[in-house]
Amino acid sequence: MTATGTYTPRPGAAPLPRMIAAQTALETRMLLRNGEQLLLTVVIPTLLLVLFSTVDVVDTGPGEAVDFLTPGVLALAVMSTAFTGQAIATGFERRYGVLKRLASSPLPRWGLMTAKTASVLVTEVLQVILLTVVAYALGWSPHGGPLSVLLLLVLGTAAFSGLGLLMAGTLKAEATLAAANLVFLLLLVGGGVIVPLDKFPQGAQDVLGLLPISALSDGLRDVLQHGAGTPWGDLGILAVWAVAGLAAAAAFFRWE
């Protein structure tokens, strides 16, 4: 008695959603196992929140310092993951030929980028949970609607992700490492994260207010600190950066 066909191989690619889910899980595990990435995406934002909320170093205006700082640190966490961390990791994957090999797999290139973006979102959820718990422990009193916060975080992620992929796909890995960290430091100081924008000269405020980190931190602050409605102006700035960054990354990204 035979069972012809019972164990007949069925070669071929897995369904696309399964491939994207598997790649997302792999990207997330790689990110969470990387000590340098965890320092950048988790440890630094948390330390900044605790330090500047408990030590009177920067004049954050009336009210509790944690109410001003938490939205900015949430924006910083998004930038550190979607832009800095993703740019550095993708840049070195490109240098070592990892992207070239993955591009020849059944997973399409857009599927790989979708998996990377999904991995960023998973990491950001963990960041937001951690920072929210820490902020509440420090006496944070948030206001506003969660839908506006979600829109800001999603558009901010898209904007920084596009810029990070553009940098990783056009510069050498070493240049990406240096440039991404430099941009992170500059925007930490000049993006309204820790230092209020009104501390800068008026001309500088007008320019800095158009940056994605400023739009994200100001929008989150308007909602969470002041209880404002949907910040359409900040959302518009983030949408422009998202469309421009993702379009440029799609046009100029080099896989080798």
C-alpha cells in the first residue's frame, strides 16, 4: 500500500503576507538584539526624560517640566528609531551585500521595505509604552485625544523613515553613520525636544519650525500638554516631509 503524493514537495514562494511577517519578525529581533541600537532608541530618550524632568537645567516655561518634555522625548524616540537607527542599520546591510541578496529572494523589494517599516513601528510601540510609564511615574498629566497623537506618530514615522532610507541608500555606510548621528544631535538641540523653540531668535524659529522633529514635537505638545485639537499645520508639515522623503528614497535608493 502506497501513499503516492502524500509527501510530494511543493516548491515555490510562501504567500506574500507570510513573507513580510517573517521578515518583520527577523528585523525586529535584530534591532532588539543590537546593543548600540537599544542605547540610541531606548536608553538615551529615557535618560533625557528622567534627567531634565528632575533636574532644573532648562527653562521649559510654566507648568511641570515633565509635561513639556514628554511629547518632545516621544518625538525623539520616533526619530531615533525611524531615522537614525534605520539609516545606520540599512546602510551597513547595503555595504555588506545583505540587501543585494535579499533583493534576489522571492520577497519583492517593496515587501522588504514594508517589513523594515513594520519593524520600526513595533519598536516604537515598545518605546512609547516605556516612556509613558516613566513619564507617569514622574507625574505626567497628558491631555488631548489619542487619535491626533496616533496621526502625528504615524506621519512622523513615515517622514523620518523616508529620510533614513534615502540617506542609507545614497551614502556610504561610514558616511551614513556619521551623518545620522550628527543630525540626531543637531535636532536634539534645535528641534524643540528639550529646548523650547522660543528660546531661539525669531528668524531661526521660522526655519526650525519647518523641520519634521519640530513639527512632531510641537504637535504632540499642543495635544498632550495643552489639550488642543488636531494640529493640522504640524500634520501638514510632516505629510510633506513623508511624501518627499519616501519618493526620493524610492527614486534614488541603490541596493549595491
